[in-house]
Amino acid sequence: MAILWAEHVTLNTAKEDNGVFEQVRQEFSEEEVIELTLMCGFFNLFNRLTDSLHIPI
């Protein structure tokens, strides 16, 4: 379920009414959903930054 949520956060489809948020909320606590979303956002930011600036990993 965490990977499904990460995919939707990354593709910016988590905001759509597709039932994914409800599925995630059934599996994780509110704090865990927030933490998962923050981690997805952080890694998306990091990936876009390094890719755009051609920074080797």
C-alpha cells in the first residue's frame, strides 16, 4: 500500500478522487500517512534537483 501511495504522490494523482487515500487511511494512521507523504515529497524534490542540475549520484 505504501508503494501505491508513493506512486500517486509522485504522479500527482493522489489529489484525485480515486479511492487511494481511503485505502491508505485504512492501512496507516494519520501520522504514518503524513510521514509517507513527506518522504515521497522529499525524494521527489531530491530526484528533480539532482536530475535538473546533472548532479551524479
